[in-house]
Amino acid sequence: MRPTLNDTGFMFQKRDAYADDFIAFAGSCAEPVLEVGCAYGVATQPALTAGARVVACDLDQRHLDILWDETPPDDRDRLEIVQGQLPYVDFAAEHFGAILCSRVLHFLDGSAIDASVRKMFRWLKPAGRLYLVADTPYGIWRNFVPTFEAKLARGDRWPGLMIALENWLPRSSSTANRPIKGPPFMNLLVPELMVRCCEEAGFRIERSGFIDRSDFGGLGSMDGRENAGVLAIKPA
Ligand SMILES: C[S@@+](CC[C@H](N)C(=O)[O-])C[C@H]1O[C@@H](n2cnc3c(N)ncnc32)[C@H](O)[C@@H]1O
């Protein structure tokens, strides 16, 4: 785990199957691909190695500077770095063959998630592939699970919206309820919420499901549902 510089958690050096699929596709894709919320380029670097042309976008210019410095000089002519923030950043319509947005959407409120996914639909070429991965309540935020499941059952549109994060982390009695360094809120997701969001934007769902990230480690027992992933296709 490599910490971000802006208190948005960690970049996991060990990739999941969605990132691996994105990288494999990117290597054979004629069009450029986009990694948004790339941090230090967990998928950008191997996609470049595979021969892809990559636009790497992140909220924090410091992450992008490190990515640039760590990119082998021979790969830099196929790398473009763009500082930008979802849902405000924008790219040309029908520009990318694939997009990976891994572990970023849960930092956005519901309308910003919907707006971001609608933009990604527009940025993709027909038949383009969108890979989304997000944090669920079933990882480190599992104290929030009963609240989340009650809201999901009653049909809340964004049941994972969680403020006062310090109330939901597993903590010792001496650290309980002390403010933590981090984002002002999280909006935890599960596959069915991500599928709804993609379908409403016009995508066809190729696959979706929980992702076992019990290798998050060190924070008590995990149950194999720590992340959620979707592979969504823009109709040709
Ligand atoms: C938890 S890290 C995920 C890094 C990597 N994608 C991964 O899967 O391990 C979140 C990254 O997303 C970036 N980020 C957070 N909010 C963002 C936003 N609204 N738009 C673009 N990037 C954002 C952060 O700067 C950070 O680099």
C-alpha cells in the first residue's frame, strides 16, 4: 500500500482483475486509454509497458509529477498527464478506447458520481470499455454495515453516504470518536449501485461483482467483499 499525499487513502500496488483486464485491453487498443484517479499510476505504468497510449488524470498534481518521474523515458511519449477533478474535468467526446476509474467514485456525492459516469460514457468511443472499482462498507468501514443495509433495504438512492468518518472505523477506546485525517465524507458503493449508475448513463453491463481485497489486511477480519467492480460497455 502506497499512501496518497492528499489523505485519500492508499494506492494498492497489488492490482485486482479489473485493473489487469484494463491493462491487457489497453495494450492491444488502437485508441488512447484513460486512468482517472490514477495516483502514482498503478495501471498506467503497466499499460504503457504493454504499449498503450495513456492519459493519466488525478486530482493531485504531486501524484502526477511522481508518476512522470517514475515513467521510463522511452514510455513518456505515450503518456499524457492531466490534473483534473471528477466531475468537473472534461475530455473530447469519443476519444478513449477504455477508461479505468479505480477507488475514486466513493469520494464523490451521488450527483457527482452520476455526472462523472455520464461524462465517461461521452468520452468513450462506441464499444469502449469502462472499468469501475469502488470501496464498499465491507472493508474497513464495516461498523457502518447495519446502517448501510437498512438504507439499502428502504430504497435510499445513495445508502453509502457516510459523514463523521471517525464514528465508523474500528478503533480502540482511547482513539474512538477523535477526528481522523481524511475526506469530509465517503459514499460507499456495492455492485448493484454501480450497475444502476452505468445503466442509467447508457452502458451495457459486461460483468459486475464484489472483489476480494482481504489483503487490505491489518484491520481485523475481512469477508471478501471489500471492493466492488463493474465492467460496462458503451453500445457500438
Ligand atoms: C484511494 S486512491 C486510488 C488510487 C488507485 N486508483 C488505486 O486504485 O489504488 C484515490 C486517488 O484518486 C484521486 N482522487 C480523489 N478524488 C478525485 C476526484 N474527484 N477526481 C480525480 N481524482 C480524484 C486521489 O488524488 C488519489 O490519487
